[in-house]
Amino acid sequence: MHTRLLFLIFVSLTGALHAAESLSAKELAARLDALRPVGSTLVRMRMETSGAPKSTLQIAVKERRSASNDEVAWQILWPKERSGETVILQNRGGRTTANLQLDAPLFGSALAVADAIENFYAWKNQALGGTEAVNGTACVILESKPGDGDSSIYGRVKSWVDTRRLVPLRVEKYTRDGRLARRIETTRVVMDNGRAIPANLSVRDVLNGTVTDVDGSRIQHDAAFTDADFAKPSR
């Protein structure tokens, strides 16, 4: 996705920046934030969630982003009985609104609704937390905390960033009282428009035990959307 996961969940990241290892926490976060695509993007993804009930969903994610405003629509395409279910989110100046509770499971998956749009790399509080390898790849740990004006269901987020490609290979999200809520692992990285992006993710809701595997590698840039694509569905 690319997201936010979901990006929040699918953040577009470059593989050609040099000396990233020497960046400060704020500089690293700013690089990651700046590489998020501006404009309209359509991502088609498959989400498989274990547990009870088990589900497999085909989803279209529509994103329209500007320098000051993000609009995101997640819509189920398949199975037929759930086709048309939609979550609409908007972020203005760090404040997120949605047609569902932000801490609710996104379509019953291991992701929360907030994960579909939240951009913690834009938060004011960023710190380095050392280094650690993820599946043999050296990573810098970036710790992000919401500051004044940043709304979030989380108290902090840790990212294990492959600084050579500027790709987060692991993300952990913690509740406001310090509990690990979600762990997101990047399981496949692909090139898109000359950039390395996380294409497949494995998301674990640590508190509830749900696991969701996401394949979001089908990306269309400069997609044509209208305001109706981001209108909240009537009840």
C-alpha cells in the first residue's frame, strides 16, 4: 500500500541516495517523508488475513496527495458479497479523519484504519535508536513520536531502515501506554519508476494475534480521480 502502511502502508522510496547512514534522525525522516509520491496513485492489492474468520480480499486503493492534504479511499473489489465496502480517510496538517474509528481493524485485517494514511515520518519528534540487521541487511533504527499538532492512535513508531535503498524493512507501532501493537515486515522490495518500494508486507496485530499478508505491487501513477472517489459513503 504503498502507504502509508499502508503506508502507513506503501511509501515510495529511492535506491540512489548516498551517505544516508550519516543522516541525523530528522534528516532521515525528512528524506523518507519527501519521497512519498505527490499526485494521484491507484494501487491494486491482495490481502490475506489468518484467524477466525480467515479472509482473502482484492482491494483498490486510491490516493490523491498534495503538499498539504492527503485523501485516501480503500475499496473492496472481491469477494462479491463485500464488493463496494469503502473506507475514506483524509489528513490535513497532521489531523486525520475517517468514516470509521481510526483504531478499528481495517476490513477485519491486522491493520488499523489509521495505518491506511498515517505518515509518522512527518511527525516532529524523531530520534535514532541504534542499528540492527533485518534478515541480513544492516538497518538504522528510527524512532518517531507524535508532537504537538500530530494526531495518532500510537505513542511511538520504530522503523528499521535500509539506508542504502531508503526502504523500511520493519516497522513496530506502540500504543500510548507503551505496548507493542503492530509489527510490519517488508517481505519483498521492487523497483518502481527508479525507486525501491516495499511491495509485499506481513502485518501482525500483536495484541489480537491476527496476521495479514499484503501484496500491493500493482501500481498505476497519475490515475484519473474525481472528488466523488473520496466522498464519504452515505449511511
